Amino acid sequence: MAKHIYTYVNPSSERDLAQACKILEDDGVIAYPTDVNWAFGCDASSRKAMARIRQLKPHHPKEQPFSLLCDSISMVASVGYVEHSAYRLLKKCLPGPYTLLLQRTHDLPRQIKDKRKIVGVRVPDCPLLLDLVGAYGKPIATTSLPCYEQKDKKPATFGYEIEEIYGHGIDLILDLGEEMHPNETSIVDMSDESVGRIVRVGSGDISIFERFGFELS
């Protein structure tokens, strides 16, 4: 059963972050609130941990990799190719509720044993997660919790509900004690140098990208 930690931010608890990092290092799975929803996270190079998450999300497309949680633009650029002209855009939108699709760097397979050509990256507007990734020192694989599709069910919004539903399959819940209603990130494709595309409109101001010539697909 998952360990449930009620933690805090500004500053984040070094002790709680250390516990989370140890679990990630040991092929564990954690749950945490992001800037848009509750999500699962694990070491991006741990196939065992990612397989556990897929068991909790059986409808997640097998060919769709999890996004990578980063704590800075420099970490983003270590896993995804960022053109020099794109840095100005990233400074305006990050951290924020966006998933950016980028061409992977040559260094990515060495870092996380992943040969995908396109990588989805997140720098969330969430101090807890920025501190967690910073403490861990490398990107964390992340994916939102599955939402119930049955009409008589509702998505889990509190940490204790996450524990009741998913506690059997994860190792740790980092909880700020706040209700988190499920929303979606906006997905922006920056993998093609010739044209940028807004793939999905979710949370966040997409006009930032439109001003840079990105098209709504």
C-alpha cells in the first residue's frame, strides 16, 4: 500500500523530497498533484516502473510514451532539440500547463534508454514538482491519472481518494492537501522547424504560441 505524505512548498520539505527520490531510484511509482491534474511519475529509465503505471492505465496507447517532467529550459534542451529562436518562446510559456513535442536530442537514449524520435516535455507551474525534479537531477517520466468514464463515477480529486483507488499499485503519494480537478495540458508540436502546431487546446494561454506563428491543427 502506498505511503501517503502530506507535504508543503515554499520551501519544499527536503526530507519528503529525499523519500520520493529514493522510491524513484528503486523502480517505484509515485503520485503527485501537477499544475493541471494528479499524475503518476517514475524514473524515466525504469521499464519496470513504467510497466506498473501502464497496468494502472490499461487504456493508455502502448505506442505513446510518457512525457518527461523537467525543472528548467536547460533540462528540456538536454532531452529535446530547441532551436535558438525558440528559447524566447519557452521563456514566455514555461513553467506552465503545456506539453511540448520536440525532436529528441542524440543524448536522450543514453540518458533514459529511449529511442523515440519525438519527446513530450513538461515544465509545470508547480513548485513541488520543480523541486522534486531538481532534487532527482534528471527528468521524471509522468502521465496523468486515468479518469473514470462511468457515469456513476467521478475522477479522484483529493489525495485520500488517490490512495483508496490506486494505493495498491503505487509506492508514494505526495499530497499538498488541496483538491485538484482534472484538466488537460495544451499540447504544442515544436518538432518541425518549418511550422509549429497547437495539437490540443487545454489549460494555459495559447495566444502566446499564436503570436509566434503556431497554427491550430
